[in-house]
Amino acid sequence: MKATVNPEILNKRLAVLIMGLLLISLEGAFSQAPNANSSDQAEQRITTLSKDKWRWMADKKVDSLAALFDEKAMFVHMGGSWGKNRELDVIKSGEIWYKKAEVYNVTVNIIGNTAIVLNDIDLLAVVGANEVTNPFMVTEVYIMENGKWKMGSLTFSRLLRPVKMK
């Protein structure tokens, strides 16, 4: 005995299957939109925070920086590495005065609750009594804690390119 399939029932089932697949794909598209928007907002917030940090460093605003730097933050310079309190002391005393950072490019990568920022800069600084300008790639690492971004690391890597700053 041969089973027969009613073409009308087959067409209805096919239509239901196609509609279901369309709904699933639309749901996926809409559920990704807020995440992409949220990621864009986080990247913009980090970019603004990094820019503010350069201004606070130039203006020696150690209170603002103290709130930004995590207690376990580490800072790597050409002359050594140290923690939060030493970095704040260096800025406050003027041992290093981050006079002006000319930022040419900023890249932000967010991985979970961590943001990695790369800044291609020329830094005009006063170190001791000497004014110096160096090209750096500065790596900043931020961690989201209790709804706030905190800096966990700041590393200056000197670049081989010539200084662009005029």
C-alpha cells in the first residue's frame, strides 16, 4: 500500500516551517542590535575616559586620577615600573609632567569586562628639568568593576617612527 501526501497539507507545513525560520532569524537580528549599540557606547565611554586621563595627567589632577586608577594598577615607563601610589606621587611632584599628549589614533577592544586601549601618541613631557618629546604606543587596560571602569595598567612603548608633533 502506497501512502499519498496531500499537496495542500504539504504546502501549509512548508509555509509554517519557512515562517518559523524567518522569525528565528529576525529574533537573532534584533537581539544583536542592542548588544552592538551597547558595545559602541562602551567603546565611546572608554575613548572619552582615556582622553580625560591625558588631560588630568597634564593638569596634575591626582584626585581624578586616583579615582580612575585601580589599587592594584601597574604603570610601565621607559625608566621603570611601579604601582598606583608611586604614579600619583610622580605626577603630583612633577617628577614627570605629562605636559601634552598628541593622540593620532585610538583603538578600543572590549573583551568581557576588560577594555584594551591602544593610543598612538607623541608625548611632550618634562622629566626632571628636561623637556622631551617621544613617540609612544600606549596600552591602557580598563576593567569594569561595580558599574565603573577602572584603569588596571598603563604601558608606554617607545616607537621607532619619528615624532610628528610640531
